[in-house]
Amino acid sequence: MSREVHNGPTDEHQARGVRYSGDPDGGEGAEQPPILTLPLDNWHRARGARMVPFAGYEMPIQYEGIMAEHLWTRENAGLFDVSHMGQLLFHGPDIDRALETLLPGDLLALKDGRLRYSMLLAEDGGIIDDLMATRRGDHFYLVVNGATKQGDIAEFENRLPRTIALDHMKEQALLALQGPRAVDVLEAIVPGVSELSFMQAGLFHWDGKPLWISRSGYTGEDGFEISVPANAAADLADAIAAHDLAKPIGLGARDSLRLEAGLPLYGHDLDTKTTPVMAGLTFAINKRRRAEGGFAGGMRILAELENGPIEKRVGFEVDGRQPVREGALVLDGEGNEVGKITSGGFSPSLQRPIAMGYVATHLSEPGTALKLEQRGKLFDARVTPMPFVPHRYHRKGASA
């Protein structure tokens, strides 16, 4: 795709929209620890990846260009390296009940090999991190965000009973294969994965190596996340990328894909000042948990469920061609500040700017006309439902 269509953003413009620091508080003055490398660092560089610091790691932001990589993933299969994420195992008696004191999800009802999106909550109901939790027999496997994983580990160690053991799986890499043709690519390499449904996982083997594969992802497309021993990650990536329908995709397209899918990014759309109700993530709190409570911040969250929060996360359609970025102010018709943009960019799929952010609840209805202010310039915008691009997950009936 040409970079010059209708004065749309170049790949460099898109790249600037990606947050590199990985600092969940957005601070710039804090002393930074040494930048780490991914198990596939050499693999990315050999394929011409442009590497940038993100979440404490050198990560590939793009290979051939963010716009092209984004559209390839929407049509074919994109291979992402997400090894910066934290992979954690929890063992111990009544581990589901123990985790339920910190997470608002229904883990007791979670069947073996099933995933559930949830959040690690502070005692006041703020979101410390969002995560995926999977029951694996008598233990739980959690994938947490890379920028927050060390803090998450400390929270779990300090707040869970002493009978619970936590294993940080540092020896594992994590790959994501996303897109409508992802199943064709992976089934050819790892037979049987096509039998998985959305939010289901299982143990597979490839070239004698164990792979824990879930049908899930962060793009709104069908796809898989693959936990693989780090010393086998390059060979597996080679096998996937050798398929005509698969290409390596960088962090830039991952950000634009998840924005189109209406999926929040921790540290930007979610933080410790945000509750699940404010963030529009109440689907993750089922009927039993609402009735019983018993999770961190439960009183505040249940009150917000009943009475409504003071502000809500919403999507925005933005007029014109110029993207409105994180930090832009949301103004009402009289010029009063009523919210803030937390993610924004140019949508390659829709060929127009989109954004998400928080607004006062009384202004959160779809169709509400508002102004966005960025660097002294005003943009016309309307509240719109999310996702901006429909999800295309592979579901086989209702999942547990």
C-alpha cells in the first residue's frame, strides 16, 4: 500500500503512535533498568526488523512497514514475538479460590484447558494489570503484561497464601500467530490445533518439543498464542514464516490491530486509577462473582455496577485524516474538559482516524458529538461503539 494515499500517515507517523517506554505510569524521568533482548533477537534482526525499546526489551516495531503488516494480518497470518510477556504458573491447594481473592473472574467454573480474561486488582478496585488465566489440570497458567510482570509477581507473592507456589517461566518464549489464515498455517505444522475453539488451549508437540497453544490473541482476528521453549523458538518461527501465508509482524501493527479491535493497552487505557466498570470490562465479572463478591476492591466495583461509574471508556470516530493521539483532551460543546484520549491512531483497515479514551458517563452514549484538542488544534469526533473492526474469533458454540 502506498504511504501517500490521501495524506494518510506514513509508517513513521504510525510508529510514533506506539508507546515505547513500557512504563505503566508513563514516567520519563525514572532510572531505567538495562534493556533486555528477546530469545528471537537475532532472528528479528536477520529479517531487517527495526528494533525499539519496549517494556524493558529490544523489540521489533516493523519489518516492511506498519501499514502493510497490519493489512497482511487482517487478510492472512501474522507472526508476532510476544516473549516479553510474563508466563506464570501457580500451584497449591484451592488455587482457584486463592486467585479469586485478587481476580474478579469466575475461576471455580473454569474447565481444564479453558482461558479467561481477567484483571489483577488493587484493594481499592484499581487495575494493577489485565491478564489471561488458564486452568491446566491442578494448576493455573497466567500470562501477564511485560511492563508489569515484576510488579505482578510481587503482588501475587505478597497477597496469596504461603501455600501457593509461583513459577516465573523464564525459559519459555511466547509467539502469537494471528489472522484468518493462521489456522491453515499452524495446522500444517502442528496437526490438531484446528480442533481448538476460541479461548481453549492444549498441549501439543512439534519436532519433539512441547508447545502449549491457546486459540486467542490481541488483534480481534482468529489466531493462536504458542508457549515454546526459548531454545526452540527460532526453529519454530522459521517453520511458521516459511509458509506462504505467514509473515513476521512488528509491534507497530500489533498496536494498530488491537486499537481497531477496541482492546485496551495496560498503562495507557488501563491503570491503577481505572476500575473494570470504568473500563467497560464488566463481561469479565460474571453473575456468581457479582452476587458473592470476595475479590479485591469488590465493594467499590459492585457499587459502580449498580450505580454507574463517573466516567467510561469509549471509542471515537474522528473527522479528517490526522490521527489524534494519547493525551489529547476531550471537550464538550462549551469547551469544558470532560475526558482524555488514551489511545489513538490512523486505522489502516478503515482508512480514517480512530481513538479510545474516557469521558464523563453522561456523555458516553454512541453518537454524542464532542471535540478533541491536540496541541491547540480542535477535531470533531463522535462517540462510537467498539470494536471499530468486528472481531472474527473462531467459536464452536458456547465456551465455559
